[in-house]
Amino acid sequence: MPGEDAVNAADGLLPTLEVIEQQPLPQRAAAYAALLDDLSRRLESAPPTA
């Protein structure tokens, strides 16, 4: 089903964000940077859509 991977990825995003938000600010900033890197890699490696 198209978009199923996106839905599965979104399911894991909210718990990840909740964990990040519980951290002190310096660790939170680093965690958001790591999350951005991970999401960017996923987006760049995703097959093109028609």
C-alpha cells in the first residue's frame, strides 16, 4: 500500500519526540539534530514517487 512506510515511520515519531522533550536543553538540541539527520537520510534514500 503506498504511503504505508510513511505511516509506520510517523507511528514511531511521536514517542521519539516525547523522549527528546524530557531531556535537558543541551541534550535535547543534540537529539533534534540527530533526528533531523536521520529523517534527511530517509528522505534522500526513499524511492521517487510518480
